[in-house]
Amino acid sequence: MRPSLVIVGAGPRGTGLLERIAANATELYGDQDLDIHLVDPYPPGAGRIWREAQSPLLWMNSQAQDVTMFTDTTVDMAGPVLEGPTLHEWAGLDGRTFADRPRQGAYMRWVYERAVAALPPGIRVRHHARRALRVGGPAEGRQQVWLEGRPRPLLADLVVLTLGHLDAELDDEQRALSAHAREHGLVHLPPDFTADSDLSVLAPGEPVLVRGFGLAFVDLMVLLTEGRGGRHDGETYHPSGREPILYVGSRRGVPYHSKIGYDWEGERPPLPRFFGPAEVDALLARPDGFDFREDVWPLVEKELGFAHYHRLFAAHPERTRAAWTDFEEKYAAGDAAGIPALVAAAVPDPADRLDLTALDHPLEGVRYAAPEELQSGLREYIERDLSRRHDATYSPDLAVFLGLLSVYGQLVRLGDIGSWWHGFFSYLASGPPGPRLRQMLALSRAGILRFVGAGMTVTAEHGVFRASGAGVPGATVEARALVEARLPHPTVARSRDPLLRELHADGAATTPEGLLAVDPADGRILDASGTPHPRRFALGPHTDARGSGAFTRPRTGGPAFRQNDATARAALDFLRALPRRAAA
């Protein structure tokens, strides 16, 4: 009858929560007994996404020096800071290395083992390599967590869901495409974690339509080229003959921007400036709520512009026509209507001005006479992006990246703000390593990769899939295979996770975007009336308090770390106050 905590999901988020429990236990829980049950069919620490048993051809999307699971003094939290090594320090790697994912999985396993070892003697941890199916029990009593293949439930005083990325049922469009594929013997791979997809169904030499140009596509590209025996040699790709021909497009029609390949030097922009805690407090205090585009985006746009121009004036004053103090004063007082004129007068070269709309629509209005011209045009675009992102002459780009991190940390407090922002953030700030884009260019020159362009549409008709883009009017591509290169959207209603569906049916509230609604203070799950459940918590991308990632760059405030600490402290406070059953 020892007190019991069940954590469903033993990947990075569950591991981060366990680390914070260990950090806070001495202060908040003392030497009392506690059983912690970790439920996950995948290994604790790495979980599914970062498991060590996957291809070493797949890389981390961040440099090893930018990956940490440990808090520092920049994290705004009540618990103690317990610093630890970054991935590159732990693994003995060059900080600029993009480590392979099995290496990251090993790091996560070590972090998990370190957290368990740091727990007081009375706290025991047990891993259950099973799926959790449902959670039952009254709000005022112990919870029952039913596991696959286990006849009796785990009994829990508290339950925390740290589920990570989830599989989803197909939406109407994907169901129609799958039905067409079954009827005509085609191949349709819906949104999925690429490392889990059965790519053997994609035949060598055959055309494959790929919708999505982000990180899932990069994984797909690697597994279908190097993963099938091809080889990169400098700027040349040597095919194995087993590769399909990939026709890729998306809404923007271009890959995510390359990771920046130079270091910051000099003074950092003082962030937050126009979108900080006070502005978020004001938005949350509005009795009628707020609209992201009308009320939030102007503040975000001004914040990112401030970061950009602060760096331009500080590092490249020869490209400006005003004193920074004068510009800053007028910029602070300006609004969306007046700032463009201020910038035009002070920054003579349009290439030095920040235009977020143009960044989000890089091929707007661009047309080509033929598909081959589109291929050349896209290669030139990627080459320009690689050159710019590795040239400190354009260091305002890195300032905007820092601004994006600052903004993300504030936006977490606003809850469900829709999916557009997360896509925009990933496109600008979370693109692939530069070497991946160079490989993309080599594959394009080798004819293995073909660009469809922006505004890609896919139809299923006459026994095939057909794709077209806006860049070459009238041009189409036909194929018998279609891959949706993106992760499923983490909605509760369409989740394949039975536990989440049962929670939803049992009254757990969801947001308009379909995310699980939680109390922003500590992650307690809310019901339809907005009342927090006293014994159920949730953290991660399936909630409206999702952070920018379970691990983050050192010294950037890590909103996920802040959330983990708040939930850990709330759980320990609750468990400490329980009556001791043995004494009763």
C-alpha cells in the first residue's frame, strides 16, 4: 500500500519529469516511500522516437552542443537547478556534430539511469514494457491504469501522461486516398514517423509522389538513397540502382531553411522586448479571449523585427542610415502601418529588411515555363539558402532565430494557438543540417529527386495518383505510390491511443485544435467546465501546453523544463499530503 505514481510514456518527456522529481524530492518529499511505475513498450529514456534500435543514417536535427536534458539558471522554475552535460559533452563529440539518433538514444538512456540513481532510497522505479489502455477511478480516490496483456490494473495515487508523438486515425482525405490505393493496387503511406514506415513497398526506379518538404521528408530521402546502398561523394551521388524516383512538393514548395552554420559574436538582442510576460498576462486577462492573427501575431512580428534590426545596427552599421538610439525609439512607438516606412528610410537595401510574409511564401508568384526550369530554379534557391545560412554577413538571421526561441517560450503560456505558428517556427528555426541540403542538391542533379514546387495538390483518379504545383502551370506527374511525409497531427479525437480516447470520452476537455486541455500552472487535465482533475496530469505535444521540445538548447529557458518542474512539484506536494495507508 505504498503511495504510487504512474507515468505513461518513458521517452524524453517522461525522463525529464523523472529528473525533476529526483531534483525536488529531498525538499518536498523527504524520506517517505513511493513507487513510480513507468509504462512504455519502448526503452525508458529514449522511448519510441529516439530509441537506439534505428538506422544510424538518421541524424539529430540539432548540433550536439545544442542538445541538453538538464536545467540551468535561465529556466524560470521553483525547483533547484541540477546542471548536467550536453550531448556533445557526454559523448565526447565535436559540438558542431549532428549526432546520429542511436547516439541520442544512448544519451537519453544515461539521463534516465542518472535520474533513477538520484532518487532518495524510499522511491522505487519500475518499467512496464507494455501499452497503457485506459485510466479509471474516481477523482477523490486511487486511479486504475489498465495495461495491455495484464489482467489487473496498476493502482495509482497520481497519473501523468507524457505520451510524446502519437499515431492518428486517417482524416477524410487520407481515407479516400487509401481507399483508392486499395482499389487499384497502389501504395499509399499516410502520415507517420518515417523510421516506422514500411518503405520496402516503394519499388526501385518507380516514381513516388511525396507531399511534405520538412524533416520527415529528409528522413525518407536518406532511407531511400543511402539506406538502399547509394553513396555521396562530395557533390556527387552514386546510385545503387535500388532507389525510387522521388517527386516532392509542399505548400511552400521548398525545404525548411538550413541550420545556421556560424557562431554568435557580440551583444545579444535584449529579449523579450515587445512580447514578454507582461504582454502574455494582458492577453490572458482579456475577458473575451484573443485572436492569434489580430492580437498575438503583431507582437510576435515586432519582437522578431526588433531582434533583426538590433543585430543589423550593432554588427553591420554601414548598411544603415540612422543612429540606433533614434531608430529604436521610433520603432518602439511605431505600429504595423508605420514601421515599414521607418525601416525603408533607415535600411536602404531591401535584402537587409525583415519580411516575414515573404519568408513564409518564398515562391509566391514564381512561374517556370517547363519542369526542367523548375528543377534548376529550386536548386539555385537551395544553394542561396545554404550560402546565406553559413555566412555571418547575414547574422541578423541568427538574431531572428534567437527571437523565435524567446517568442516560443512565451507562446507556450497561451495554450492552443493553432498549428500555423508551429509550422512557421519549424520552417525558419528547425530545418535540416546543411549537409542534408547538399545531399538534396546531389540527388537532384542525379535525377533521383525531382521538385514539384509550391502549392502541391494531389488527386486520386483513373487508377493513379496525380500531382501538380503552381510553379509550372499545366504540368502534372503521375505515380502509383504516394507518401505523406509528415507526422500525424496530435489530436485527441483522432488519436490511435486508446487511453487518450477513453479520457476524452470520460469528459476530458479538448481545444478547438483537438489538443488535450490542461492547467497551464501544473499540467492537470481539465474537464469541460475547466476544472482540473486532482489526480491526472499530462505533458507534451498532445496537450495545449506543448513546449518546443522535451530537450532544448542550453541557456534558452527551456519551457518544457519549466513545465516538468511545475508538474513534479505539484505531484510531490500531493503525494506527501496523502494519509499513510499502512498506519491507517
